[in-house]
Amino acid sequence: MKRFQNILFARSVQHSDVALMHALALANHNQAALSILETPEEIPDLSVFGLPKETVNQFKDAALKASREDMQQLAKLGGDDVDVEFRTVEGIRFLTIIREVLRREHDLVVKAADGKEGLLSHLFSTTDMHLLRKCPSPLWLVKPDGSKEINRIVAAVDFDLPYGSGVNDALNKQILKMAVSLAHMEGAQLHVVHAWQALSDLPLSGMQSGMGTGIPEFMESKEELAQMQTSKERKLSKLIDGVRGGAEAEVYDAVKPEIHVIRGSAQQVIVEQTRVLDADLLIMGTVGRVGIPGLFIGNTAESILNQIDCSVLAVKPEGFKSPVTLE
């Protein structure tokens, strides 16, 4: 299945051959255009050191030329099967990348995760998090030291988002279609995960009305919990059946996704499953509220992203508008 037509590879501060190889392979498989973008941060104004303007410009030109030559050498890793365009644009990295997406209508961005060091070490840097929140196209952040092969993919879907069934269904289908396409391309195992919580699992459910909250204590019976589990499993099976069909049926049948419907918070369940299944890639929605540009869904997605130790392909819902503009 060809999902992408115009791919952007954004070179990272922490260069990764693994990320570039994934971008080249995707472009080759999808017969897509591939642009490699170098986004150096603003070069300091060396004129403050008393250097003449001509010397400063020569320094900048030499730096950008060296960067372009470096990228051209890196692209040769993919052979001659992909026609690659090279671009170098100065500016703040995440703004430059998003504006390139808007200007040239890229339908996928691939980038190595920069990582964030310090007291709390995470896979994704501040720039990465800006892109996860604001980039309008799907964003694949590749773990720099990860495997060049993708053996196991986890696709996380959610039926309980507060945006209406139409938006939720469209996002879930988009996630699943991308997951199946990549799993088929890579020959990888696909695990579709849905986390659900009973009313009694929610923090407020244990508060007694006698404490002045006015909220009764909820406790579902075992039968009710079993029915809820079965209902979620059927819903997930229906989703998978709904995206299988037509000329793509053989692809879905070849992938044979495994279903995991697990009671618990999404933060805990999804992170645990990526570790238990030793996932190379997590595909999930980073959902902005429709009509409110750039708003993250809240702590759930952010918590997951701050805990996982694998690459992530983040997908926005239909109707998402980036707060970044071309102006």
C-alpha cells in the first residue's frame, strides 16, 4: 500500500543513518518524492567580533556548502533508486521544518530523535516535542541507535476520546492503515493495542458522598467488567474489519495483526506493551482538539512520549491546524 507521496527527511542535531535509511526505503517503496532538509540554527552574527561583512558571509556560505555536501554523501546510502532533493534553510529548527511542510505539502516527516539529557533523560528533545504538538503531517521520530530493521510495531487506538465518534474513527483508521502498510513493507509483526478503564478505575470513583463530594462510590460487578472487556474487543475487531477490504485485503491478511485489549490507563498500558513486546515502533495519535490549533490532548500522550524507548510515528486527526503559519 502506498501511503506517502511527498516525504521530508529533516536532518537532526544527532544524525542517524538509521533514520535516513528508513526515509529512503519509504520513498523507494511508495515511489514518493524525498526532500532532505538541513536546518541549521541561526548562525551567530560574527560581525560583533569586528569581522567584516564579507568575511562573515564567506563563513556562512562555507558552512552551508559543507552541510550540503555532507547530506549528498549520506543520501548515497540509498543507492540510485530514489531521486532526492536537497535543501538548506536557516532558522529555528522546528519552525523551519513545519513551514517546509506547509509550503511544500509534505505528507510525512522523518527525523532522528534528538534526545534530552539532564536530570530527566528522554528520547525526545524540546524541538521534537514542538514538532509532535504542532507539525500537521504524520511525524516519524526514529530512535538514533535503534535497529535498522523494524520487527515489531505497536499501534495504539482509542475509542474514548472526547471529540465525537467521527473524528475518533477517522484517526483510528488512519493509525491502523499506516501500521498495516509499514508492517507489510517491513515484514514486521503488528500488535494493535487498546487500553480501557472502568468507571471504578477513575480517581473520583472512590470518593464517598459522605465526604461532601456528592460523588457516589462505583464498583462494577465481575459480570459487568467482563461485558465491557468483550464490548471493547468487538469494537476493535470491527475497526480492523472496517479498514480491510478491496484491493488491500490481501495485505491485511498477510500482516495478521494481533489484538490486545487491556484494562488500565493508556499511559501505563501502552508504555508497558512497547516494552513487553520489544517494539521497534509505536504508532499513535497526538491529538489536537478540532478547532483549537496545536492543543495537545493533555497529559496522556505527553506521559507516554516521555516514557517510551522506541521510535514513534505520531498522527494528527483530520481538521488539525498547526499554530505555525507561513507568515
